[in-house]
Amino acid sequence: MDTKIKIGKFGQDLAAEFLLKRNYRILGHNFFSRLGEIDLVAENDGQLVFVEVKTRLSDRFGLPEEALTKLKLEKIRETALEYLVKNKINHENYRFDLIAVEIDKKNKVAKIRHYKNVN
């Protein structure tokens, strides 16, 4: 497994743990469709939450939040609709969240920021 994939997986694991501690239920990881991927699918207070996780080891390429472009968000939306159809979910109560993870390898800590209902 290459380094970029390992970093992404580590960030997703941290994000899932972060959500679990806030009473979210994780329904799935890495849902793939022909259009794209959804990192995490969760449920919180009866609302379905499609979560994009962006992880960075440094700010050399910008903040993790800056990697979620309008085009990427549109692909996530289309993929979420495929998720709903594939899983036969007739659910209109859903949103899209972003979790930004910054990993400080030197101090072995991570900063996590959760943005709800990103548009």
C-alpha cells in the first residue's frame, strides 16, 4: 500500500473514531461507484451523513479543507444518490460533511475539524 493511501486510511480511521465519540453511527466506509467515492457514511439523530475526509501531513499543499472543490463535492453528491438507490433508501434527510485531519508526525497528534452541511 503506498504512502498516500496509508495516510488517507489513517485519517479516515481518526475521523470515524471522532464521529463515534460524538454519537454518530458509522454505516459504511469507502463506498465506490462509477462516479466516485464516499469516505464514510454515518447516521446522527436520524439524519444520514455522507462524510468526505481530507488528511494532510503538512500545509505544503494547503489546508485539508481546500482540497474539497466544487467539482469534488458534486461527484460526492452524485455518488450519494447512487448509494441511496443501491441500498434502497428512500431518505430525504441527509447532508454532506467534511472532516479535515492535520497530522503532526513530530508531536504525534492530530487536529480534526468537522464541517457540517458543506455546500
